[in-house]
Amino acid sequence: MKPSEDREAGVQTPVKFLKGIGEVRSRWLAKLGVKTILDLLELFPRTYIQRVMNTPIAEFRIGQQVAFTAQICWVDKRMTKKNQPQINIGISDGVSAMVCTWFKFYPGLEEQLKPGAMAWFSGNMSEYQNMLQLIHPEFELLEEEQESDFWKERPILPVYPLSGNLTQKIIRNAVLQAFSQYAQKLDDNLPDDIIQKHRFEQRKNALQMMHFATKPEIIDRVRNRFAYEELFYQQLMWARHNIFHQKEITGITFVNKKQLTRKMYDKLPFQLTKAQKRVIREIFEDMTSGKQMSRLLQGDVGSGKTIVTLFAILLAVENGFQAAFMAPTEILAEQHYRNICQLIEAAGLGQSEQLEEGPSGDKTSTDASLRWNDGLKVCLLKGGQYKGKKELKEQIACGGINLIIGTHALLQEDVVFQNLGFVAVDEQHRFGVEQRAKLGKRKPHPDMLYLSATPIPRSLAMTVYGDLEVSILDELPPNRKPVNTFVRSSAKLDIVWLEISKELKKGRQVYIVCPLIEESEKSDLLSAETLYNHVKSKVFPAYLTSLLHGRMKAADKEAIMHAFKQGMVKILVSTTVIEVGVDVPNATVMLIEHAERFGLAQLHQLRGRVGRGADQSYCYLIEHQPISAIGRERLATMTSTTDGFVIAEKDLELRGPGEFFGTEQSGLPRFRFANLIRDQHLLKLARNDAFDLIGKDFAFSLPEHAMVQKQFLTLYGKKETLMMY
């Protein structure tokens, strides 16, 4: 057995063989992802205790996240007015005092909290009756006896995640034992030249520092090393993907014939913005290059992504290819279908034949498609069964339809394209990685344009879409006015109704959004049904009000939206179903109930439903107490800017990368160390190093990269297989 293999076998020993662990505790550790000695060595502390008084209590501020040591002064257990047990303790740093409160706690907590004991506390600082307070803080007693004298002498103690009946003492002693027996058997995960270049610690030394640090600055330095490592391997995947596409994938070489594209440009009923012209040039350069385009088009609400996409579609069609436009929902697909058909007709490319009134009153044909005199044919393809769907698929297969707009139905096995040349994927983060790549795998390889109405911070785009070129529409049409945004307390809603009535008297329309459809016993949120009944009967009885939510039948939703678009319905009370796919220029008011419960991206999308015409629009964010510090910061951000990219950066900062898209399908990597706000400089270093390595050694064939190849395949082998084609 080779030395490296022997070392690997050692750290792969099951953790149950460590003294003091055994079968039962190993099962609890397994819930933390710890099954082997190596897993335990890489179980990084989630925080640290410093055995000194840190920031004085008197300097704490409301909403601040704090971690400190203090002495327990008194303990009080009582019953609340709702006959629920409650524990309060007073703690002091010797000068100032505060209260910690638990409304929910495990049996035995009261016995642990003894007056006179020193403890470490962590939580979000709040206030109650003019006294600082921590609700449900994390804590650890500092006077408990340790199995090892080693930990008694440490100025800093690691704090690990727990499960089952595990304690910090158990895990600390297990970590100490594992390091004493196996530390020399650890291999590095970074090439020597990179370690020397950035002056990183060797991996085994860095791991020891992470667990047994004596100074806070050591912890920060070592964390940077592991953050870089995570980012480096993730960027290796994008570097390989990028080079693979350049060398192995042959795209279509389109010719800018200026047939349909010139007619569209000359007869548009409006002027393109400078940003739209720039992005169209970027897309056309890709499409005429002979390489398969992989481009992300970012644009704020109302920036004109649809018209830009239409120009790319027309370039593909005038070259004799089919184009597909995929959206995540039927509402959005139908919106694109109507808008594109209207743009084509308004630009004078042709007059549609055999149009009939659909169930909503909109013009649509019996087979859900439009034929144009210039030979361009557009169809809408959705899921489920409906009249004419089989015939549509037959026309797609024989090339009789040029542009196919649809939902996930475009990915079905029985949807066969004759010569697909261009694919646009809207709100692409709502599709899985494999779904996004499926259409691009067809031969000849079509050009791919991914659209996002949610502006994505650059650091996030580099990690989630690291192989894509990026185009940004950072300019709104000149007739758009910024939406005036206000935060209002729910206690002052009557004043807001008066302000809204002024808009209604001008003939304008109003959106009212609620987070829930109906009341729930477990929730104190206001429901759309409750507010709808109140607005309809009590607030604005003179105006026609309708209710819209996701549980309604498609035909009912369509009829309500048509009535709202036509101006018959003046007030639309809705859930977030109107977040995308709704365009009513006459609507000038957006009121969002329980705005503190929404994320910044969603608030921005909802606000984007108004301000779509030439009239001044307004957004009222109704907050309900109590409101968290983060909730308050979100609302303050909404009132301070309408720039979607500024909002996106703040959203990433407040929510973190894991929740930015709000979906597991986003393909977002889960980093243990890397923070995409804090570590942007590390991301740039890691990206440059990864692309440099792959540029020199794509297949990891050099001996010094054997370790890198092994680690890379372990981390990203399966995902890379899904993406490469």
C-alpha cells in the first residue's frame, strides 16, 4: 500500500472507534455529517468562546448580534398569561445587567442555570420594558468540569453544532483525540504552488488552527484558506465547462441578413434604449461567431428583455432555424406569447390570420398559434391536454412553426424540433441545472440565452453561472418614472386608504398583495380573502374589486386578469401570483400587506408591477409589529432605492446566498466557509487560479495535479457530467 493510500485509510476510519464515542454517539454524529475521522477533523466550529469579558453590556445596541461572557445573577421560572412556562435569568458583566428569556426550553434547563455561574451567551439583542433582552439565546456554562486539562487552559473554546445528547465536552474531547492520533495522516487539497503563492497554511496545520486557535486573527486567516479552497474547486468546474465548450462544441454560424431584424427595428413603435442596442450587439456577435452562445441576460423589471430576446429570435428565424422561448409558469409563457405577437404585428411584419376571441377576450387562434403573412409562425405550447396540441407538435417536428413559446412542456420527449437554432430560458434559476442544459444538448447545438428579471450580484453570478457571458440591461425606457415607495404602519392603514382613493378618483387601478390566501390558526398574517372582503365592503364599496390567487382555475384567473387589464376591475387583491407576467400600465398603486415577511427580491418584483406607464406610481409597504431588525432593514432599502442591482446586493447580504433564489433548483453551491459578500477578493483569486490551471492542464494529467483531480471529481464529478454535452 502506498503511503498516501495508508494515510487515506487512516482518516477514513469510522468515528465510532474513537474512545468515548461508540455506536450510539456515532449515530448522533452522523446527523451532523460526521461518519469518519476525516469528517470529524473537518467539523468546523460554528463560533468560538473567548474566556474574557468582551464588549461591555452597556455598549450593546438593539438588533445587534452579540456573543459575550457574563455571570448569572438570578433565575426566575413562572407561568405566562397563556399558562405556558417561562424562564427569565438576570446576567451581568459586573457593571451592567440584562435579561435572558426562554419561552420554549428543554427539561432540565432551569437546573443548569445557577446563580453565580459564568456562561457564554449569543443571540440577537432586543429590548423589553426599557431593559436589554435576549430571547432564546444560545449559551454554554464555562465552569463545567472538562475531561481533559487541555481545554481548561485554552483562552478560546470552539463551539460545535450538536445533535442528540451530544455536548460540547464530548465533541471537543473527540476532536482532540482524533488530532493526536491522525493529524499526521492528513493530505493537502491545494497544489503546492498555490499554497506558496498565497502563503496559505498546510491543510493539517490549518485544521489544527481552526479547532485549537489561541487568537481571533488566526481563526480569520485560516478561514480564508478554506474559503479559497471551496471557491477554487467550484471555479475549476466552470473553467473546464468553459474550455470544453470552446474546443468541443460547434455552434451555428448565423448571418445577420437584416431581413426580419431590420423590419422590426425600422418599424418599432418606440425607440430602443442605448443599453438594449448594446446588448443586442453583444448577442449578435455571439450568434454570428460559430461558437455556441451561452449568455446570461440580466435586466431589471421593465428594462426590455423581451424585445432584446425577440431580435435574437428573428436572427435565428431569418437564417431558417427554429427558436424556442421557455418560461417557468403558464402565466409567464402566455404573457410572452401575447407580447411577442403584438410586437411582431405592431412592427408591421405581417397581419395574423384566423384570430378568434379566447376565454379571456384576448385574441388567440383555435390551435393556440398565429400565422403571419411573412411566413413566420408562432405557437404556445403548454402542459396538459388541449385541442390542437398534437397538431402543434407535428408542425414543430416538420419545421412548420418558427417560434415555439412554452413551459416545461418544451422538454418533453415527444416534442421534436426540426432545426432548433436558438433557445431563450426566462427566469432560468427556476429550472434545474439539467433542465436548463437539456435543450442546449440538441444537435446542431442551439445558441442559449438565459434571462433573469432578478438582478444577480456579480459574486453570485460567478459561482452559479461561472461559465456564462453576462449582458446587463442597466437602463429603463425614458418614459418610466421611479415608483415612490413608503413604509406605513398597519395601525395607520386608514391614512393609506385616503392616499389610494386619490388615485382611484383619477381613474387609476390598484394592486393589494397579501402573503396568504385564507386565515390559518397557526398564523397571525392577514389573508387575501379577509382583506378582499374588507376592501370590497368597507373601504372602497364604490369600486369593483376582485380576488386573485393560485388555487383558482386557470380560466377564472384569466377572466379576472382580463377584466383588470381592460380597466373594469379597479382593485385587485391578490397573493404573489401577480409577481411576474402582469403588465397593466394604468395600475399606479401597489400595496403590500405584511411587507416585513417578504424578501427584497420579491418586494422589488411586486413593486415592478406598477410604474409601467407614464403616470407617477406608488408602493405602500405595510409593516406589522413586531418586526425584526433584518425586516426593518429590508423595508428601509426599498424606500432608499429602485435600482434592482443595489437591492440584489443588499438581499444577498441580508439573506445569504443559500436563500437568494428561494429554490433548491438554482444550482447554488453550499459553502461552509466562503461568504460571497465578505470573500469577493478570494473568489477573484480562486477564479483566476482555476482558469489558469485548466488552461494549462484541462485533464489534470500533470503529476502535481493528481490530488486536485481526485478532490475535484469527488466534489463536482456528478454535476459536471450533467452539464457537459
